[in-house]
Amino acid sequence: MDPRQRFPSVVMAWRNLWRNRLRTVLAALGIVIGVVAIAGLGITGSALRYGTAQQFSDITNQATVMPGEDADQRHLTEAQVSAIREVASNATVIPIKEGSLQASSHTAETYTRVEQVTHPSDLYSAHRGTIPQPFRTGVLLNNETAAQLNVTVGDLVIVGDQSHKVRAILAEGGIGFRSSGVVVSPPALDKQGYSSVTIIAEDGDAAQHLANATEARFNTGEEVVRTSSFGGLNQRVGSLFSTLNLVLLGIGSISLVVAGVSILNIMLMSTIERRSEIGVLRAVGVRRQDVLRMILTEATLLGLIGGAVGAALSALVGAVLYNALYSSPMLVFRWASARYLLIGFGFGAFASVLSGIYPAWKAANKRPVEAIRS
């Protein structure tokens, strides 16, 4: 059977929309703007959340142990480090010494924070060069310190009173939240005890659990050690961005409300102009529900067309955004972002259909004689 015979209301609705192309374009444009507002703002929030999660991904599974307010010494002893290893037997435990030393090259010098770590590859990644394993000689510099000293991999620098070869320039985020610009191998820092211990667990929850277990092991009435963990950071950041996305969706939905009012007005005007035509259809036997279906189909087509165009434009905007921020435009099709395309499309179609209900009901319930006379 010819599809035009199977779906006469769709055919008539399309003809009516095509007959008033300018009005159709203006009505669909309102839906497009509303969909782009909802989907675009949602994708923007998702992109920001993705970037934040990427930045924090290297530290959310870490916990740091430091001397507490009631500690006898301002450092952690070998015995305390051994006890921490027992508590965190299934995790990586990295004792760290910190100090402030002068670092210099042939052309410049600077005063910087220095870390002494036995296995830096567990904490850092190299932007240039390689991190030796095991780390027995040389130094690692962050980008800022390397730029200040005007050195690169293979050059010699003097840290304190010792000369070292630069083994690697650390990637941004390698030192991350740490303030040290130089990482040295033992025994460069002649310092008793350890400034802190970093525990690297499987995930954020495990890191938080080990931090709590470490405090329970040492702090019996006094704060011998204190811990910090970013284990719950991802959930807190996720909650923050979920709230932000709801606010952005609320702002974007205002555009769809305006578009819905516009469609309501356009559909009302259309039914008023076509009163005689609708009256003739009713007089020759077209049922009330057929008229209702025809008007609602027009509104549905408007919503589907506007929603599809709006979703396509939103995907394009999202791809440009992800490409600018992360050089990966296809990230827009991650579910966290792509769902806003579906939400925007669905809201657009729903708003259009909702706006067409009253005009359709009014047109369908008009008496044929009155419609023809008017």
C-alpha cells in the first residue's frame, strides 16, 4: 500500500507546513534555539566535568601521611614508615623527604623546594627524557624550574652543593599539587626522618580507607599523624557539576518555553486562517479525531524537525568545544555528553506537541457550519 494512503494525516500535515514555509521555518527555528540552548549548555557542563576529572585522576587514589600536632618530632621516623607499610600492605607506600635548596646552572640560579624520592615513577610521569628505575642518580625537574634554569634533559645542574644530570622534565600534573620543583635521588637531602609518606591505593575509596586506618593506628588520644586524601573528591566534584548541569538545563529550558509559546501562537493563527477549510473537511465526513490528528501531526513534525536540526547543531558545537579543550572532538559522543543531545531533542519534540494540543482541540471541536460561515 502507498504510504500516503496509510498515513493521510502525515501527508496533509506536511502539505500544510510546506504551504506556509516561512511560518514553518520560524516555528522550527524557535525549537532549534531551545534545543541548542539545552543540549549546548549540558554538553558544556559535561566537558568541564570531564576536564576536571582528568586533572584529578592522578591524585584521587592517593593519601598523604604527615606528622600531627602532638607528634614528638616534626618528621616521620623509620619505625613509623614501617608501621604505615604494615597498615597499607596492599598499596604502594612512598616515603618522601622535603627541603629547600638552591639550584643553579651555568646561566641561572633559583631557590626551590626539593623532594627526595626513591621510586619517583610511581608519582610522576616524564614529559621529556625518562625516569630511571631505580632512581639512584640525577634529578628530575618540573617545567617551571627547567625554564628558570634554562636547562633540558642531559644538562648539568647544581642542587645544594652537588652536581646532578637532568634525567627528565616532568609532565604537567606530574608534580601536580606539590610545590617542589626538583626531585632528587637519595641521599641528596641530608635530613633526618621523612617529611611525609604517600600511599597509592587502587582507587579513591581504598585511599580514604587506608588514611582512616593509619590515623586509627597512631592516634590514640593524640594526633601523632594527620592524613589527607582526595578519595572522595571525584564524588564531590561530580555532585557539584550535576547541580551545575541542572542549573544550565533550567536556563536552557526557558528558551524552549518561549519556543513553545511561539508554536502555540503560530498554530492558533494557522487554525483560525484555515477555519473554512477545516469546516469543509468536517462537512464532507472527516471525523473530529482526524482533524485533531492532523493538527497534532503538524506540531509533531515541527518538533521533530526542529529537534533534529538543534541536536545536530549542538553536536557540532560540542565537537568544536572538545577539540578546542582536549583536541578530541569525538568525545562529544561519550554518553555523558551525548545524552544531552537526546534530552534536548526530546524536550523539543515534547514542547512542540504540547503547544499543539489546544489549537488541535479547538479546531476539531469547531462546528462545521460555524467554521464554513466564518
